[in-house]
Amino acid sequence: MSGPFSALVLAAGEGTRMRSSRPKALQEICGRPLALWPVHAALAAGASGVLVVQSPARPLEGLLPAGASAVVQERPDGTGGAVRAAAGQLDLALPLVVLCGDAPLVSAAVIAELIAAHAQAGASATVLTAELDDPSGYGRVIRDSSGALARIVETKQPGDADVAELEIREVNAGAYVFDPEALCAVLPALAGANAQGELYLTDAIALLRERGGRIAALRSTDWQVVLGVNDRLQLARVRAICQAQINEQHLRAGVDIVDPSATYIDVDVEIAADATIAPGTRLLAGTRVGERAQVGPQVTAIASEIGPDARVRMAWVENARIGAGAQVGPFAYLRPQTVLGERAKAGTFVEIKASEIGADAKVPHLSYIGDATIGERANLGAATVTANYDGFSKHRTTVGPDVRAGVDTTFVAPVEVGAGAFTGAGSVITHDVPPGALAVARARQQNITGYAKRRKERAADGAPPAHTRPPITPDL
């Protein structure tokens, strides 16, 4: 943790190179909007508050975590203009960390290190830098004859930097610590004397130095901290790095990720030790996985809970809760509001929606269960269906504990089946079934002797096949 500081995140960029109707700030990386990565990093490093500069479209409205607030940059006049827009709300008593909203790889640890370097140097400004083999597109760090940082030259457009400056490999990582009073004093002097006509925050470095301020630099040993996102290709590159870091954290915490390169885990997912995640699995949007659970291969879980010792294979699980020791899949679909009890089973080609499946109950295969409560130890045969919609409203099916439903049973809701009851195969249950009863609701089978021979004879005579059936004898 670092000493007290406040933070400012610049996230008002229009992101035209993203070629997207979604604002740049909201482009997603591992379950978190791009601009919120530096916000969370600053909060994790101990920021007393984070101010986020956003565009007039206010894309971050309602998305900021506790401890963060937003200010609008009304005109897109550059990073210097963004800081100007926020100047009136800065805490002048604390060091100010300034981060770029499109540079998500600056971690809490790096921020803490940067603040420590700033305090040790007693600087007016401290800049995070790194060396790149290919520095194209990044602002170059210009040092004086003593090796001190003199200024930063942008390279966004031809004419921003000369040939010698473009040869420099040390670049600006877009993370700074400022004395806020000194910074605010030079902000009015920023001018758009560059190819884009924008106000560059980096020009404040040279102005502070001209006015006698000390400028410090922290050269990071991790070149990835400088990587920003301006287009889809860079977004994919940074996303892959973030994903690798997330997977590594889980591996070090005792999670067995069989193939990290084929596993996708959002930043807010929780996985307990000894869980196994097989290839092709995506754990998204705050999903939680319990101890010794086995998830995958080919599982997508969204905002769901997978209990200890559960086994989920080849399934889509969304806003559902899977109990300890339960089994799901392969080829199962658990839709929102599904609760699978302890040791329960949702098997092959089973879809469940807004239903509670009791402990030790089984829906083994080829079934649809919607808007239902299935009791403990119940067993629903293949092709069981709850007909929950009458064309106007949804209705609920209640199946008691220890019920045995025969294959191809349809429960027409609203209907209730009592504890320990049975249904015959092929039944359409439209009325309540008492506890312990056997419900058979199907036409009685009739065998018509000699039918094939008579049909053949009629065909030989040129007559059409007979479609009439003998009268049905009611069940006795």
C-alpha cells in the first residue's frame, strides 16, 4: 500500500479507431469496461478517491465503483483539457496520480511504486516510463545531459517529433504523479502547439521544469505497462495479457487450470482451491466456483454459483445456482433462476428455467423443466416436459419428493404431483396427482389383427388404403 493520494483517470477519448458504436471507455476486457481497469487499480493501491473524466455522452454513468466519481470534459481538446475540466474538483492536499483510461495494465503495485518514487524525489511531477523495441506511436522521453527527464514529445501525428526524437526507445507510459498545486498553476499555460491542435498534459512536464520544479522518472521493468488501446487489434492484445494475468493468479492460488490458453475467466470471478477448470471454459460476470468442483470442458457460466464437488460438463449456465456435488451436462442449459440442489442432476440435453430441483433429484436427459419445483429424490424420465405457458401466462408445476415420472410425461401447469407418486410413460398430466398414486393419461393401445394383409389386398385392387379405425373401447 502507498501513502495517501488521490487519482484522476482520463477516459473521455472518443475512440474513433475502435470503429464501434460502443464508447471506447466501455470496450470490455475480461468482464470489466476498459476505463474501469485503472480506476480499480488506483482504489486497490489506496486512493482516497478517484475522479474519472468522461465525455459528454457520460458512458460511465452508474458504472463507477464506490470511491469513484465522474466529471465531464465538454470539449475533446486533449489530455491537458481533460485535467483542466477536473481541476476544480482536485484535492490539492494530496499527491495526484493521473492515469490514462485506455491503459489497463498499470497495476496497483506499479502505482504504489510510482508514488514512493515521487515522495523520495520530492518532485513536482514523476513520470512512469519504459523501453520498447518498437516505440512507434508512443510519446518519447527526452532527457538532458545529466540524464534527468526534461520533457516528453508526443508522436501522434507527423510533425510532433523530429527524426532524432523518433529514434528514442524510452517512452511515456501515461501514468504520472503530480503536486496538484504546481500542476494547476501551469494548466492555463498549456497551448495546442502541435499537429493536432490539442492540449497535451505532457507539455505540463516541460512547464513545471521551466518554473523550477523537479521532474522525476520511474523506469518500469515491465514494458507491458505502456500498452494502450486505440483499436480492435490493440484491444485483443491487451485482453490476452489481462487474461493471462488473471489465470496466473488463480493457478498460484491453487486452482487447476488444465490449459490456460484455452480458458477465459473474468476479473471478478472467484474460484476456490482444488477446483479444476478444463479447456474451452468461460467463467464470466462474477461466477463463483467451490472447492474441488470440476468445470468443463466447454462450459460457459455467467453470474452463476457452482458448489463444492459439483461436476459441470459441456453446458451453458446463466444466473443459476448449482449445489454441492451436483452434476450438469453434457449438453445442458441452465437458464436464469435455476437452482439445482445438492447432488441433483441435470443431464444430457436438459433445459431448466426458473425452477428448483431438490437435493438428489434427477432430470437425466432430453427434458425441459420450466417454472417448476421438483422435490427431493424425484426422478423425471426422458422427454419430461412442463407445459408452463398457456398463451397468456406462465404457470407453475410442483412435483413432490420421491416422485417417479415415466418417460415422455408432460405436466400441463398449473399442476401438483404428490409425494411418492408415479406417472405412466407417455402421459399428459392435466390434473393434480395424489401422493403415492399412479397417474396414467394416454389413449389405450389397440392391436388390429390382419391389418397389414388387408392393406396389401386393397392396394392390389387399386383401392386407397383404409384410414378408418375401429371404435375405441374405454378402459375398464
